[in-house]
Amino acid sequence: MKIKKICCIGAGYVGGPTMAVIAKKCPEIQVTVVDLNKERIAAWNDTDVNNIPVYEPGLGDIVAEARGRNLFFSTQVDEAIQEADMVFISVNTPTKTYGEGKGQAADLKWIELCARQIARVSTTDKIIVEKSTLPVRTASTLKDILSHTGNNINFQILSNPEFLAEGTAVEDLLSPDRVLIGGDPSPKGQAAVEALVEIYSTWVPTERILTTNLWSSELSKLTANAFLAQRVSSINAISEICEVTEADVNEVSRAIGSDSRVGPKFLKASVGFGGSCFQKDILNLVYIARTYGLNEVANYWEQVIIMNDHQKRRFAKKVISSLYNTVSGKKIAFLGWAFKKDTNDTRESAAIYVADHLLNENAELSVFDPKVTAQQVYTDLDYLGTRESTKNASLVTVTKDPYETCKGSHAVAVLTEWDEFNSYDWQKIYDNMLKPAYVFDGRDILETEKLKAIGFRVYTIGKTQTQ
Ligand SMILES: NC(=O)c1ccc[n+]([C@@H]2O[C@H](COP(=O)([O-])OP(=O)(O)OC[C@H]3O[C@@H](n4cnc5c(N)ncnc54)[C@H](O)[C@@H]3O)[C@@H](O)[C@H]2O)c1
């Protein structure tokens, strides 16, 4: 089965970059990415690729190369589904905010809507690919909905979870550690698996394309994120011990990461993990385990989230206790708002929760992030619903100049590991701050000794404060 036309439902952080790379690597396939969000599609179609809605290094060039040739962004969802041989579902699957499973289960409302829409408009056989991260056994729900169309169309469902990391999405897509494809063991199911394998094998070595059954594939994505987040929470737990024992968390990381059984990656202590996936996917795993009555399993994974919340809270508390136990009316400068460097994505960013904690203490915040807009900062704080948005607007300012952000502040807090922060003129920043001037480095990216020599009091995650 040779795929000629692909439709991808959802033009977000996954759908956009993933389809851009498929279009680049497979110029003979027509790829149409559709979304209900008109502004998002308009931004993907902006003639200036600097304005596409997802910031990822290298993505603009790929979009510029393929767009209009075999890559299209559109709001005509029905038409694109109808024409396609293969439909990727790449819509959001956030944590439920209502009803049964509230706060833990994945909200599959958008997935079900996609399935019903595909069922309604399809007139030819199609391969449906789950690209969104989904609870294990979702494919059976999709199958159930799709097999009741009454028009004898054959739908094959595949699970093809995405493992890209924001900030390195293009690199990850061009050279993935592995591509995972789960499918039905029947001959038709295996033919569908082969069709997707053929697409990826255009640029991914075949030994890196893993095929499994549907349920293993669905569960592997949740498991992968749970393991990654668990490493962050594990090293963060150790960072707190380091701070009271004069051990240095970087030295501990290096020592344990040199063991080939452990490995060096993802062992960097920080103010806490964020992003749209880790927390949501672990909560989902916890919910699934509880649903099956596996309470010990659920409690085990839940602890990863509890530790992460603790890390964000204790960072905020450190700021407060250092500033003589009150931050009321004091200006605190935030460098960074995105959940990690090289992305404009702020979902579940640690900065939001640290800010919320400080705002509860009536701090005045000034925020600078190289890629995040002022509107996004206010939206993130308002979304928490902790206080009136007018109050957020009066306590928080967002500037486009890091020196302006830091001017007149009592403390600078580094919340995102943007490379440029280290290259700032820290003497100039110090000269324009109130004294004693504090730096709270939540990402351990600054040169502590240099800052101390200037006169700063420096707190770094995972290191005992000596000043
Ligand atoms: N962001 C990541 O780093 C990442 C990595 C791997 C997997 N995932 C998973 O991929 C999925 C998508 O994540 P994302 O970050 O791209 O989300 P996103 O919110 O950026 O994008 C989802 C898009 O789907 C659109 N949409 C929703 N319902 C629709 C419908 N019925 N028809 C058309 N469009 C519709 C929304 O308007 C939105 O633009 C999630 O399940 C997520 O867990 C995300």
C-alpha cells in the first residue's frame, strides 16, 4: 500500500513539526495539516516563517522549503480527511478538569470528536494513526466508533506516539532514537504497519523502527515520559540533600551518570520539570493503575509529581526566606518563563508556579523571556485562577529588555536555562539592583564564582549556600 495523501488533524507543537519533516523527506506525498483554530493555521501560512506559531530551531527553513509544494495548512478539515489515505490524529489530550477522573485522567473529548468526524466524512478506506499521547487501549474506542459507520469502509488503526522533545524537535524528528509503530496482528493491520514503516524508512534506519502490538505502543509512550520525569524528580530529591550537606549535585550527577547502567542524560537538577506532557502523562498512568485497582503502582508514580511540586515550592520559599521572610512590595526579576530553553511553550512551566507562590506573598514580579509574549505570561497566571486578573496585571510586568527587568529589583530568579542569560553584563545588572542583591539560579547555568566576585549573594539549586 503506497500512501499518496496524508491528513494530520491538529497543527500544534507535534502536528506542525512532525508533518513538516515528513513533507520534507517525502516530497511525493501530499501532506495537509488541519486545525479548527483559524489563527493558528493563518500563522502557519504566514509568508514570514519567523511568525509560524511554534518556535523550534530549524523549523522555519523546513516549512519554507515544503510549504506550497507538498505541505499545506488548512482549516478545511472534512476535505483533507476525505482525500487522505492516512490520517494522523495529533490533537491535544489534556488532563480532565471535570467529572470522573478530574485532575488525573486524560480528556479524550477531542480524540472522540476526530473519530466521529472521520467516520462521518470518509468515503474510502483509511489508515488512522494515533499521534497524540493516549491511555492504553484507546485504539479499541477509536475502532468501535469507526466500525459503526455502516458504509463498509475499512479503517486500520495504528499507534505511533511521538517522542520529540520541544526545543530539539527538528533534530529529534530528523534523527530519532526510535520510531514506534503499534498495529493489529491481522494481515490488514500488518499491511497498515508496513505502509507507515515505508514512510519513515525514507530517512530513519530500519533498525530504529520498532513495531509492536497496539497496547504496547500506547503504554510505551506513557512509560517513557514517566521514566524521564522520574529521573528529574530523583535528582531533584538528591539536590535538597546536597544543599544541607555541602555535597554538590553536579558532582553527584557526574559520579552516578558515569555508570553505564545509569547514563548521564536527564540528571540535571532544576527548579522542576514542566511542559505539557510529563505531569499529564504520569497522572494518566496513575489514573489507569487506580482504575485497575493497582494502588501501589499508582502511589509509586504519583510520588514523581509530588516531588516536582515540592521542588517548585521550596525554590519560592528559598527566595522568601532569603529576603528576610518577606517579599511583600519587593521587586523580583524573573529571567525565563518558557518551560525549557529554545521553545516558546509555557505549559506547566515551573516559572508559573514559582510566580504564583511569590504573588501570594504580594511580591512584585518583572518577567523577561526571549520567546514568550507578555500576553502569554498573563494568560498563564490567570488560568490558575488564584487571584483576579486585574491583580495579576498590577503585580506583574513583562518587559522586552532583561536589564530593564532586573533594574531596581531585590533579586533575580533564573527559571529557564536560556543560553543568553549567562552572557549578560552581570556587573551592570548588579549596579542597578537594591543591595544586598540576590541571584536564585533555578537552572544552575550562571557562573556562580563570577557573580559572587561582583557582590551578588547566590543560591543555586543543589549547592550549599556559602555566602
Ligand atoms: N508537545 C510535545 O512536546 C509533545 C510530545 C509528544 C507527544 N505529545 C502529544 O501530542 C498531542 C498533541 O500535543 P501538542 O503539544 O501538539 O498540542 P497542541 O495543543 O499544541 O495542538 C493540538 C491542536 O489540535 C487542535 N484540535 C483539537 N481538536 C481538533 C479537531 N477536532 N479538529 C481539528 N483540530 C483540532 C487544536 O486546535 C490545537 O491546535 C498530545 O496528546 C500530546 O500529549 C506532545
